[in-house]
Amino acid sequence: MAKITIRKANGDSIEISDANLTDEQILQFLSGGSQNNGHAPSAPKAPRVRKSPVSMRINDDTPDYAGFKKALSDSGRKFIEVIRQYPNGIVADEFAPKIGLQNAVQIGGITGGGLSKLASRFHVNLDDVYTSEKKFENGMRRTIYRPGKDISKVQ
């Protein structure tokens, strides 16, 4: 039987001897075919889609409502759009389905994780965009969301 020695660039070598391999199998092995190490080649990754750049003013503490609005996610935009429709406020249990959520607890993901992180970057005070008030009525906690004085600036 033939003895094959493969030397790699890093100095390692692989030796195959007394193997009953066909010429085709040897060629596939040497060319690095998919049977080489038991793994199939991976599919190429799709290119990342980048959001359009958002201007950020540096060393300027004035609120940038236009930049804030551009940077909002779809759910953040929906939050602002719906809350604007209820000038007297809306209870969280009624508000959640209107913005596409299953329950009121999920609103915190939009307000905390989404809106408040962006607000600080754009020097926007969220209390001026919306307010939330917690009340206890008949032993039940209710959260009421109301538009703030500057909600019209976020358009």
C-alpha cells in the first residue's frame, strides 16, 4: 500500500498509510473537500443592514427631538403615536394591545430599554414626552400613561 504524508504550512504533518482509498477519495481529501473533517462548508452570511446615520450634536444640551424620532424603533414610534391620541391618559392594560403587545408588563421594554436609552443620547427629557402615573385603586395597581408637554415635538 502507498504511504501519503501531508505537511502543513505551520509545520504539522498528517500521515496516511495502509489505507484502502481510491484515487478520487485521495483527491477529495487533498483538495479539502467537505468530507475532509466531517463538516460541510458553511453558507455565506447575508450582509448586515445598517440603519441610516443619525446626526448627534456634540456638546449641545438642547433636546434634539428630530434626531430622537429618527432613531426610534418601530415599537417606539408606535408608542409615541398612540399615546398622542389620548391627551387625558390611557391605562396600561388598554394601552398595551394598541401598540402591539400582549400585556402591560411589556411596555417597560419599550420605555426603559428603548426610549430612555435614546432620550439621554439626544438630551430629551422623557417626562416632557410622556408621563406615567401609578395608582392603587381597590387594592389593584394601575399605571396610566399620558402625553407630555413636548410630545408634539416628536413627530
